[in-house]
Amino acid sequence: MTAAAWEWVAALAAVAVAASLPYWLPTVVVALRVRVFALVNGDEGIAVPGERVGVEDFKRLYADPAADGRSRGAALSDLFWYWLAPGPQVHQEHLEPGPRYDDVARTTRSTLARLRRDEWAELVTRCADRELDRLAAAERPGRVREVRLRDAMMPLWAAVYYEVVFGEPCPDEARDLIVANADDVASALKCTSLRHMRRRERLTGYLRAKLASGAAPPRLPAALDAAEQVYYLQGTYFNTAVVQMSEATAHLLLALAARPDLQRRLREEPEDTGLIDRVIDETLRVYPLFGVAHRITSADIALGEAAIPAGSVLLFNYPAFQHSGAPDADAFDPDRWLRDHPGHLNHIPFGIGANRPCPARAVAPLTMRVAARRVLRRYALASAAGHTRSLPNRGPCLLLPLGAGPDASPNTGLDTPRPPALRLARQRLRDRWEDVWRSLVQLVLGTYMVWHARRLRLCTTHFATHLATEEGSR
């Protein structure tokens, strides 16, 4: 071959490699990121399920009374405290077992239980309609709009949980501060952005002033001091609740966006809660909100002929567990809940009652159902973007207007508009290329944050200081 021919071959090969990047590079980078994290964090932890613990022992081990430690004694905790700052030392999920945890958990449950089911439905309906009105006002009537579902849902849940906590409608200032805080936490957790403590501290300052003015919730954990009570509100409701409910609703709507037949069935039978409840269950099974939950054993745990020693760090992998147990367990199929008994499916979306269950497990499905129905009354959904558990793309979706407002008949959407094929193709292409850049960003920022968290040692230092204080007082 001539030199010119070789140049053409090299040019074509370069084009082929560049064009194929979205199909292989993100997967390679994710695998590299996992190896880097493992290298930085060391070999701490027992994977569950894994080589030592099978799928069949997942629930039993999770529920064991000795699997009760949460932060102290695990180097991995430094990373989660870093991501959840400020105030992870009083975050319900990261408190050690004991009187403080019991008081905080009891307070959260009583706060959520203040509203009856119909009151929860009315609150979410009102907040959803207000936020959807804002969304509609930003565009010309009838125009197809593209949104990131997680971003679109955050103001809704910010307003809901502000009113749950303070018993009054959420002012715009608080709404914006809560959304900025929640977005920063979620983005840092997914390693798509560095954490920005000033954004979080603005919400801290607002809540501190709110409590100082006397506008306190009916009950706050008595075991916490004034500063910790502010962190409790910020971490429990305006970090965890807002982030998790925004992501759960985004997963639900994105799953529906890829399945026009399900949207049609839901509009045809608006009063039938069975179908949407199955869709919610399947969404939370296929796209669990938790990736890995770690627990530290406080005593030896017998496991067959061997034992897991005290002080071990158990890494409970939700996706691995929930995607096991059936040949088609990875597939999204709401009708499996008609074929199989729920108890036979590997499905623990809110944890296990014996070991720190999610306090919102009774209200989360109900409120997700209400929010989804309010969206479906106004819009048909369409998306060609990738849908993964961690949702780093925040759920790109087209909203195709159906009715004239919140009181439009749900039957308006029976003849739904056809999604614009060109926009969907463009969305798919853009999402694939964004995934290339995003995966590289996650590799760089994730590596830095893991290193920085290990350097700051927030959790380790907290418990070392606490221990020194205890010994000094003896």
C-alpha cells in the first residue's frame, strides 16, 4: 500500500474509534473508577451477596441484631460523611445504635405520621400542580419541552417536605435553597460535581434563623443540641427526603416515558391504583435508590459453618440482590407482581424492619403515585436517553402537553401526541456523547473526592474526639 493509502486507513480507523466511543468508553471508565476507589479505600468490606455470603442469606444477615453498627469503625464512613456534610454525625442513617438514634428515629416517624393519607395526597397534589404551573409558564402553550426529570421533581419535593416540617407553604427563598442543597448532595454522590459547602451552608443558616425565630417544628430530637437539630432537619428532610423522592419519581416517570402503552393504560383507568402500584414496585426493584449500604458488626454472626467476626464491614449490594432470583430479574416487567407472590421476589426498597428501615416507607409509594398522576394528567412522556440506577444524566425526557391544566380530564390523553422522532434521535445521540464526557468527569472528580475524604477523615476524627472526651470526663 502507498503512503497515501495508509493515511486513509489510519484516518478511517480514527473515525471508527471516535464514533464508537459512546458504546465502550463509559463502561471502561466505570470499571476503572471502581478499581481506583477500591485502591484508595483498601480491601475493607465483605460483599453481600458475594463469595462469602450468598443471595439466600442476604435478608437474614441484614436483619441480624449484630449487624447494627453504622459509622464507627469503617473507613468507608469517611466518604459518606464527606458527601453528606454538614451534619452527618446526627443524620439518622449514620447514627450509631443507642438513645440518640432511637430519639432521632422516633422523632422522624412521628413527624411523618402527623399527616393522614388523604392529607399527604392533598399536599402532594397542591405542590405538584404549583410546580407544574411554573414549568408550563416558562414555555409557549402546547409546545413540547425537554426537561431533566430529577431537576423538575426537586422543587416539588422541596415544597412538600418544607410544609411537612414547618406546617406552612414553602416560600420561594426556602425552595431555592433546599433545591440547591439537594442538587449539590446528589451531584457529589454521583461524582458529577464537587461538593460546594457554601451552597449547603446557606440552607444551614436559613434553618438556624428559622428555628431561632421560634418557627420550630412541633417536635425536635431532645437528644440533640441546637446546632445538631438544625443539621438533623437539613440532613433528614432536605438532603435525604428531597433527593431520594426526586430520584424515585424521576425513575418512575422515565420508566413510563419509555413505555407509551403503560402511560395509556394508566390514563384509561385513572382510579385503578393496582397498576401504578405495580409500576412503582417494579421501578424500585429494577432501579433501587440505594447502591450499597454498609453496616459494621457489633458481635460475631454465625453463617453456616463459619462466622463473620465482630468489627467486620458488611457491604449490602441492593442492585445485585434485587436483580437476582429469576432469569428475567433484570427486565422491567410490572406484571411480574401479578404472577409472583411479593414475598418470593428479592425486593427491599425501604430496607428491613429489623435494621434501620426507611421512616418514609409508608408514605413514599403513596406520594409517588400522586405525583406521577398529576404529571400524567398534563403530559405524555417520551425519552430515548439511557436509564441506569444511579441516573447520572438526571433523566432527560420530552413533555408533550395533553390538557389545559391541573383539572383537565385524564381522558384528554387517550389520543396522545406522537413524540417527535427527530428530537428523540437527537436526544439519544446527545445522551450517549454526554455519557462519554460524564464518565471521564466522574473518574477524575470521584477519585479526588475519595482521596480528599480519606485525608479529612471526618468520621474517624469525630469518633476519636468523642472517645477522648469520654475518657477525659472519667
